[in-house]
Amino acid sequence: MTEAPAATAPTPQTRLDTVENAAATPDRELPWADLGLKTDEYERIVEILGRRPTGAELAMYSVMWSEHCSYKSSKVHLKKFGELSQETPLGKTLAGIGENAGVIDVGQGYAVTFKVESHNHPSYVEPYQGAATGVGGIVRDILAMGARPVAVMDPLRFGPLDAPDTRRVLPGIVAGVGGYGNCLGLPNIGGEVVFDETYLGNPLVNALCVGVLRHEQLHTAHASGVGNKVVLYGARTGGDGIGGVSVLASETFSDSGPTKRPSVQVGDPFMEKLLIECTLELFDAGVVAGIQDLGGAGLSCATSELASAGDGGMHVELDTVPLRDSTLSPEEILMSESQERMMAVVEPQHLEAFMDICGRWDVEATVVGEVTETGRLIIDWHGETVVDVPPRSVAHDGPTYHRPYARPDWQDALQADTTASLARPQTGEELRSTLLAVLGSPNQADKSWITDQYDRYVRGNTVLAQPEDAGIVRIDDETNLGVAVSTDCNGRFAKLDPYAGAQLALAESYRNVGVAGGLPLAVTDCLNFGSPEDPAVMWQFEQATSGLKDACEVLGIPVTGGNVSFYNQTGETAILPTPVVGVLGVVADVTKRLTQGFAGEGDAVLLLGTTRDELDGSAWSQVAHDHLGGLPPQVDLAAEKALADLMVAVSEQGLATAAHDLSDGGLAIALAEASIRHGVGASVDLDGDPFVGLFSESTARALVTVRPEQLEAFTTLASSYGVPVARIGSTGGADLVVEGQFAVPVAELRETWTATIPAAMGA
């Protein structure tokens, strides 16, 4: 490999802050507060080291002990996920919480790894690069497990669609997600786009990646084997991203914008593509003993985590790190979050083969250190030691906060303010107008302006993608084995009741996978909340994590990993609590998957599940009255499991022609979307109050169409699972008709649904 130019040595005028110097100058003041450390945190670092830290050590501790990297305010609550059984409905979890990503067995010798993470604040500061590098980072997490990345998803949240700042950040974020993923050749198969005023100034950019591997290809992050070489490979280290997400995501924005603006990382998807193919070949050649991607906290993270998870010792020559900017100081090199970099541990006998493979892919690789038996992470700069720390103290033994939490004073009043007193449509014409208003509202409107910027079918294995309920990719061409993935969260429900809101997020994602024909297996989560220093926010967080854990226990699926994003608020205004939940399921034969659109004339239209008068927090209450109050829909996890199990059996037996879950907007929106999909209308007749029947958001429900000759077999099967079934009509024609109430042409539905976002974006 080409030798990197050595980093610039310190000049005589620049006094290097070495470990020796730190011990000799205990009273020297360091900018620990400017780096986000609290007084007691700095004092603890001094206690750990038995002296003041060097500047380089301070840089490492500051980024690794940040909220984003250390989970210091959340880990006491995240422990409850570790109490869950790690068995999935198909078998064991191969890797779980604590690894770069969760890995689960999906049968036939295959495993799937998936994880969702946030890149929220960087995407507000620099929308394109913030979103792009969010995709790049999650892809490398998947790659580090030994898997080939096969698909991505992107749950997004923005302020009001018509807000000027939304028009600033939305196009850039969407372009960043699409540009990076498209260049990598990864299909974007799903996600959500939600608008709410609380996200104004705090857009949420969550990114999920799915990867596939054989069981024997699993790799983990550890540095074991004294004398093994530590190799840094990929892009060079630059000044972009110094502090990056580790600092930026660990502080609340002020009313005028971020109070800290470290450089947002700059992505190079073409370098990442080379890195992916190079790494997969390195795995296949058997020349990697341990591996870690460089994401948040950069080299500080990779060196300390690898050493901590291995034999505990590592020696690094920092001046051998290839740089794009030779003026960078040791502190800056350690804090830089420059993208497209990986760190591998390589046995000496494999080093030449490792370097040869990197050379074939034109990926720069440099030996920067080796594994030792000292139990210390020692980093030298031009022959002088600037870091000498216990690696676990940096990587895993950061602060643990038991933040105070309390149910907010306003919660009771919020829940008491129900929709019972709000005016409801009474006539057929009013119901028709309400349907069109909800259908054309930003949260229910067509998102094609966004999703058309993503390549959904590259690689040729995408089976389902937006706007379907779940994304499905084929992972075996011969058997048609595949996986289904969905992400969901209704922050309005979580505001009304964060315990139930997290369970409802899981339930909807679980339902989406099941309705598409996938057997749900495991969960990843991205928990987006306001400031942990606010007891009300921490109460929301505690309730949400408890709700999610309890629901997973009932459904019998593990949480395999995820991410926490705090400080999502501007001034005193926190975002809606947004616990995004991703569910992954297995599809035994993807050719039998179910799609949401009405397929033809004369099929029976069935409503599965039980409908109640549940309109608090609904899409109708938001669109018609700009109202948020009351209690969210009842959670019925047993009914959700029965519905998903039924739909898996239905898909395997070929008993349905279409299936669509009921969620935001209720039956009305599900009927409209199913009609729009292929331009096929339907006529339905609803018992009881037609308004409740159309707009209730009761859970554990689905809209299904069945050929008349299979209706009896379907209803018999549904009865065996205890799922209520009501035939409400038939498909056909060019109109959506609610008998006795109204009719609306499918063409008008489509026009209303598709117009909203392009108009707002000036398309």
C-alpha cells in the first residue's frame, strides 16, 4: 500500500501535552466544560487516571462520555430490554444489545442483522450531509457484523409542511438519504414521513439498515491476540466531523439554533461502496480477527471499544494515521468523525493478504498499532505518549445518571381533554369532505415526491417497498426466503400516554409485517426524546421503555439493539416523544407476500378486528380540529399477535388478494389507499355510526379482500385464530362508495392524495 505522509510533528513552539507533562503540571486548566463535561465527570477522569488528563485523553473522554455515545441518562432504563428472552419465534438471537447491530437466525443457515439509529441534529445543521452520513454510518454498523447490507429505510419527522424551515431542511435531507443510498446501490424499501410543529427546528432523521449473512460469517468488535496488528483502512482522516454527532447530539438547541456547531461529517458514498466490497472480501478470505466501524467519536470509539472488548491492551502510533489535513492535532485526529473508515485487528500472518485485498479495491490501509497485554490503551504521537488510559473507562464505564423523572402536571388535563365535545360530521357530504381533508393532509398524503428520489428496486431483490405496509427483500433466490421490515411511531399517541404510545408503535410495526405475510421476529428501536434534564421528558422515556419492554415480553420477541436520541428540543419546546420501533419478520416464500391495493373486480371486502369509538389523538382530530387530547386507542397485544399469525397463514395458503393494516385515518384512509393503488374502487356498507366506522383508529385491524370462492375458507381460518371478520362490501368500479352516505371517484381520491407535498415543495 502507498505510505501515508506522516502527520506534522509538533514544532518547538508547540508544547505537546504528554502523559509525562500532565503528571508534572496538575494545576494546568483544561477546557473540559467547553467539551461538554460536567464538573463531577472531569473529577472522575482525574480520579481514574490518578492525574489530570492530557488534551488527547480529555478529547477521548469528552466524546465517549457524551450523551450520544455513553447513554449516560438512558442506560439505567435500557437495562430492562436485557431482561427479555433473546429467543425469537424461530430460534436464537446470534448477537444482541451491545454489538454494532442485532443478528437473528431466519432459517436455512441465514442470519439477518438490522438496526436503526439517529442523525437528527447534524441533519438540521447541514441537511444533505447530515442525512447522507446517517445512512453511511448505519450501513457500516451492519457491515461490521460480517453482513452484506441489502436494504435501508428512513423514518423522518419534520415541522409543518408549509413552514419555511421545513422547506429548507426537507429537500436536503431527502436528497442526502437518496443520494448516499442510491450511490451505494442499496434499495430504500420503507420508512415514514411525519409532520408536526414540535419537530420544527428539530427534524428527526432515523436510518435503518438490513444486512444478510450466513451464520458462520458473523463477526464482532474485539481486539484479542497479543501481537495482532491494528489496521485503519478506508478514507483518510480530515477536519470534517470533529466533535460531530457525539457532541452535537448531546445538547439542546437554543431558540436561535444550535449552541454548538461542530463540523458535520462529509460523506463519500463511492468510497463507502469500495469499503463494503473490500471488507466483505476480507471476511471471505478469513483475514480479520476483529473489526469496528468508525462512526460517532471516530478513533476514540474504535480504539477504546476494540481494546475494551478484547484482551484489554492496545498500543497505537497516532502519527501513522493517514490524514487529509496534516495540520490536525492529536486531539482533533481522535475526535474526528470523518466517514468511510474501518478498523480491523489482523493476525501478523494474515497482514500481507489483508493489505493485498485492500490494494485490489484501491482502499488505503495502514498499520497504526497492535494488541498488547498491558490492559491499557496507549497512544503515542511522534514517539511521545499522549494517551495512557484503561480502555474500559473510556468505552464502557462512563457516567451513569439516575435522572429524576415525574409525571408532568399537565398530563391529567391533556388526557381529560377528549374529542367527545368536538363536532363530528353528520351527513354523507360532511363525511365525504372529511375523507378528502384527511387524505390530503400532509401526514396522510402521498409521499412519492420523497420516495421517488430513492431507488427502491436496485439489486433486483426488492419484493415490496413504499407505499406498501412493509418493505420486503428476497435473501435467497432458490427458496425465495425473504425478510419483511417496518418502522412506525405515532408521537401524538405517545404524548397522550407514553407507555401505551410505545406499545402502539410496536403494535403497528408488528401488524404491518404480519399483514404483508411476514412472521415478526425481533425489534430495533430509535428512542427520540427531548432533554433528559427535564423530569417530564425522563418520565416519558421511562414509561416508553417500560411499555416497549412489556409488550415485547407478551409478543415473545426480543429487542436486539437500537439508539437513544435526547436533547431534541428548541428552548423549552420538546418534540413529541417519538419511540420509533422497527420490526423485522421472516417471509418463507416472498412470492406469496400480500400487497395493499385492491386487485380486481368482485372480491369480497373484509374488515378484520374490532372497531371502537377511539378518536382521541386521531388523524381526524388533528386535521379537523387541530386537537390533541384524551387517551390513545386501546392496546390489545393478544389480538395483534392473533392477527399477524392469521395473516401469515393466509399468505402461505393464498387466501387473500390484498391486505392493508388500519392505522392513521382508520378504515377511511385504508379504503382510499387500497382503491388508489391500482385504480379499483369498492362499495362498502357499514353498520353503526358511519363516522366511527370510517375514522376510528382502533388497533389490531386490517382490510382484506378475498375471492368469493375462498371466502368460506378464509372465515373458517380466521375463526380458528379468534380474529373477528365482517364482510363489508365488494371491490369494483371507478368509485369508492359508502352505501347510504357518499361516493367519490377514485380519480378524485388520487388527485387529492398526490397534490399536497409537490405543491408545498413547488414541484
